[in-house]
Amino acid sequence: MIYTDKDECYKDILISLTTGVLEEEDLGVLRKYYEEIEHYECCQGIAEAYKDYKKLLYVNKGDTE
């Protein structure tokens, strides 16, 4: 699975996290893989998607209280 740019990787990771296809623990393995093949744009996309995913969890947590 090779991504063409940061945005494509970001969207895929964010959707995968929010739908439960990926768990947070999976991100380390994915990021390491993309670092090894020097696909740093995807590494950035993964980091940004995780950051936004955590924001979504925080916002959604507030909705349930």
C-alpha cells in the first residue's frame, strides 16, 4: 500500500481509525514501515490523522456526558 501524498494517507488513516479498522496501536507499525521506505509525507499524514482523531474522541466524549 503506497500513498501518493500526505492528504491521501491522512484521509485513509483517519477513516480507518474512526471506523475501527485500525487501532491506535497499529499506527506505530505503519509509521515505522513508511519511515523505512522513506515515505515521510505519509508519516506526516499519519501523525496529523492521529492528532485529529484524538480531537474527535475528546469532542465526542463531551457529547456523551
